[in-house]
Amino acid sequence: MRKLFKSVFTISVIAFALSSCGGSGPKQALDKYMTAVKDKDYEAVVDGMYFKDGLTDSQKNFYVAALEEKASKAETANGKVSDYKITGDSIIVPDSLAIVYFETIYENGKVEQDEQKMIYSDGEWKMYTSK
């Protein structure tokens, strides 16, 4: 019995370790979306945003254009983004809601700290919006 318990325990620990290494959690999802921002792939960014009722094509086009404009204004004001760095996360509700903390690093050396709420919907982590 002790040997069986030890085997089951060992397998459980290994399975847990493997499951936490792979997959796409909130940090990995935000990292993907931030890469899309850096690459100016605003359609991918909008696809990574959570909208309770979804978006029509015209609404999606509106958000893509709005992000392009906002990014252009931010680049003019702050300089070009050199990189993003995920610094941590807080899981509020497991497999449902999280906050991911990150830094935006500009080419001029300026670093801004920020956070993004993430929500798990339809099998993937998305950036939570108030819309």
C-alpha cells in the first residue's frame, strides 16, 4: 500500500510539474499580445481582447484603427517601444481571472510599469476590456 501511494504521489508531482511548464497561461497570452503590439499587428491585438458580446467586422476594424492611432500618438509622446517584459502575475480566480504585471521599455531607456487584467474565455486567455 505504501509503495502504491508513493507511486501515485510521484506521478502526480510529475504531472503537475509538466502541466505548469507548458500551455498558455495568462502571462504567456499577454506576452503574445504584447509582441503583436510591438510588431504593429493590431488585428492580432484586437483578437486578443475580450468582448462580452463579441465584435462585428466593422467594430473590429474600428478598434484596429483606434489602436493604430493610439500607438502612433504614444510613440510620438514617449518614443519607440524597444521591448516588453512580463514581471509577474496574480491569479484572482484559477482558470478564470488574472492580473499580469509588465514593464514597457522604450528606446530612450524609460521604463513604465503597468498591469493587465486577463480573463479566460472560450479556451484561451484574453485581455479584459470594459467594453
